[in-house]
Amino acid sequence: MAAQGIEYIELYTSDERSVVEYFVSSFGFTRIAECDGYGSHSTLLCQEAVQLIVTAGPATGEFLGAHGDGIADIAFTCDDVAETRDKALAAGALMVSSAPGQQVVSGFGDTCHTLVAHSAGPRLPGYRSWGPALEAPARPAGLIRLLDHVAVCVPGGGLADCADFYTAGFGLARYSGEYTEVGEQAMDSIVVRSPSGGITFTLLAPDLTKKPGQLDAFLSRNEGPGVQHLAFGVDDIIPAVHKFRKQGVEFLHTPRTYYDMLAGRLPGIRAEVADLRNADVLADRDEWGYLLQLFTRSPYERNTLFYELVERRGARGFGSANIKALYEAVERDRLATG
């Protein structure tokens, strides 16, 4: 038995109202329900296949003190909750809490995994006393269609152990791995995925033999491992970026020189380069097809968690070539300006 899908993602925050407003007004999520817990208040947000729970209150204080706003729980649907729990514990997970039909075990850092039985239809997630529905339907349509992947940053030297933990404990299989050098910095990555494809973790770790870089900075600000970003899948990224930008989402700026090299690097999308440039969208390809992507700035004080938009045109990878291409573009621009 293995974990099959992501039931919901739970984000702890010190300012529930502003975070909920960000997802609703900027990204088009819909408020579905609210509930009060033991020392906490939660709001459930939905869009297509994505369910987010935003939680604040005294019960979140320890997590927020260590990490700031961030992902505290990634809930997995399972064919057999008890068996998945036992496998996770045997692989080294700790038991966090237990209730009939629902088990909570530790994951990476202070992020845990609530294990729930697989369900054929939509439902309010978790064993919580959700109030009356605020807005319907339960799975509102929008530009965001699904959760493409979760990017997790772990300390250098811990990547293989983390991947092994998820393969042994939750039945995720190693999908791919890559080593990327960017100037005097480098990072390793391993992708693990559930048999159903419903869970995809991109595990990232800095190379400790190289100079410190962005992953080291994340680990320092986050005080340890954590979710670096959530990647939302969209059907057509360019209009989505324009719409979300008008609604207040701040995306990272792409150097103009990146697009000077893009047509030569990816001749198959030469006709789209002007539109990509106008939207700041990055492009990459693998043996299966093209990938278009763009990252947001972190809307949180500690500058840790951020978001990504992904449009897949057959590609199965995660845009690793963009890391090096962006670095080269920035360097080209630096040399050109003296």
C-alpha cells in the first residue's frame, strides 16, 4: 500500500485574513468553510483539484516562531491508513496524533502528514468541525487546475535519506534526479512520486562543497527543512500570469537577455518568444515536450514560501535548464552593462 494523493495543504500563518485574501483576490480561490479548533481558526479554500487550509491562532505559535508562515501539513490520501502509518513509522516517522480513520505522522522538518482514507468524491478535509459552507460549489473552477508538485528544501547531505524515507514510508518511487551547477554554487535534486501520480515531491539540497547559495539562504531563514514552493498547474500560463499580476501577484522579473538566447535554445517555440518575454514566462523542454513556468515573489515576511505556475505541453521535468539559462542571462547582462 502507498500514499496516493494530496488531500489538502495546510498553511500556518500569523495573519489569516491577509493570507486568505491573497489566495482569493489574487489567485482566484474560493472560501468554502471555516472552523475553530483547539487554539486555532482555519479557513478552507478550493480551486479545481487544489484544497488549501489557512490556519492561525495560539496553537500555531511554536511552528511560526521557528519558521514563519509556511506549510505545516501535507495530507495524504491512502488506500489503507493503518498500513501506511505502520510503514511510515518503520521508516523513521514519529506519531504526531491519532484519531479513528486518521493518523498524523512526521515528515521533513516540522511538516507533518495527515493520513486519510481515499474517497471517490469531494469532501471537507480532515476530522474538523467545519461550519456551514460559505460558497459553493465544493470544487470551484478557475485558472489553477491542480497541484503540480511540492518543492522541499533539505540540508546538504540529507537528500538521499529524505528520498529513502518517502519511498520506504509512503511508497513513493524515485522518478528522477539531477545535479545542477550554477557558477560556484550547486544543488542536488531527487523527484519522488506516488504510483498514482497524485503526489510529486521535488526534493532539493545544496552541495556543501560549493559556495552557499539560495537553498542555504532558505534553510537559514526557515531554520531547517521546509516547503520552498508550491507549483500550481494551469492550462495556459500567459493569460494566467497577466490576470494574476493585475490581481496583485508579484512575479519574479526575468532578465531581457534570457529571451535573447531562448529562440536559439528552444527553436520550437521561436514564434512565442515575444509573448513569453511580455509575460516574463520561462521555457524549457525535455524529451517529452515543453514546460512553461514562472515563480512568484514570496508574500511572507521571512521570504521563504513562494509559488510557481506551470504549463505542461508534454514535458515531465521541472525546468532545471532554466536555472543555468537564467544565470547565464544575468551574467551576460552584467557584462553588457559593465
